[in-house]
Amino acid sequence: MYRLNNRIGGPRALPPKPILAAKRRRQLHPFFFSMGPVALSISSVLLIGLMAILYLTQLGQAVSANQKLQDYLAQEATLRRQNQDLVYVISQEQSPEYIAGSAKALGLVPADPKIVKVLTIKNLERIRQIDSHLQP
């Protein structure tokens, strides 16, 4: 069997140097334990309380944003239904049957093409259509 001294480098091998993390741990070690258990407990409770308050604040904001989103989606659905209803009403009122029924209700009758007279006026200028985007 091999001995441990032979594998590491023999009995004359130097001990390994402490790593950097161990040095830092030794530097911070007195700070943590100089606070004492009461001060350490109080600071821990305060940090946990602060984290809980921050978490609850974020949770409240998320719930509020979600509620606003649900309200907007409900409003959008209502507006879509109203839009569909209005499109249906417009299509009904533009139909020839509806227009003829409304005219009869007002007492209007269809014109007889034999009775209609067309007047022609000489030297009449045509009315030019003004584009709406050119008007001041």
C-alpha cells in the first residue's frame, strides 16, 4: 500500500497555502460574531420584515395591474358587441326594403316614369366638387 506522505510529495513537502476565500472569511469572521446574538437576531428580523414588505408591495402592484387589465378586456368585449349591433342596424337601415317601408310610412309613392319630366338648362356650369382636405 501507498502511504499518504509518498503521494503528496514526501515528508518534506510544504503545507498548502490558505486560499483567498479562507483569508476573507477570517477577516469577516470577527465582524459577524462581534454583533452578538441579540443584535444579529434583530437585524435578521428587520431584513426579513423589509423583504416581506417589498414582496407584498410588488404583489399588490401586480394584482392592481391584473385588475386593470381585466377591466380593459371587459370594456373591449362590451365595445365589440356594441359595434356589432351598430353594424347590424346600419346594414338593416341601408337595405332597399327598409328604405321603401320608411318612404311608404311617410306617405311617399314611387314616381311613374311616364309622368316624370326632365328639364335641360342650357349654359349651366357644372358644380365642382371640393375635396374635403383642401378646405380651410
